[in-house]
Amino acid sequence: MSRDRFAFKLPFSGSAASAARELNAEGLRTLATAVFSLEQGIAASQSGCLFISPYFNGMLPVGES
């Protein structure tokens, strides 16, 4: 089976940026998940993530509903 049919999902953080670069260098595609800001999305793109999954829901402070 071809590698281009699969992608690794990485909850995007600093360590995920390094992992994405390494995986892409080996020809493995990556998907950045849990992207909370535009800056984080740009960093994911610069790390070589082919897909970015932004988080759209608002986050409430703890204790509020």
C-alpha cells in the first residue's frame, strides 16, 4: 500500500513541530490537530504538515458553562 494514502495526526505543539519535520523528511504525511490560533496554524504549515485541523469552539474559563 502506498504511503501517500496515510497521514499521522499530531496534536500540534513544539515537540509535534519537530516530529512533523522528521516524518515529512521520511516521506510520511502529517496532520496537525488541536490548532487553537493562526500562529499555531502557520507554524504547523512551516513544519510541513499537509493538513491542519483548527479548533473552532470557544473555550470557557474553568467552572463556567
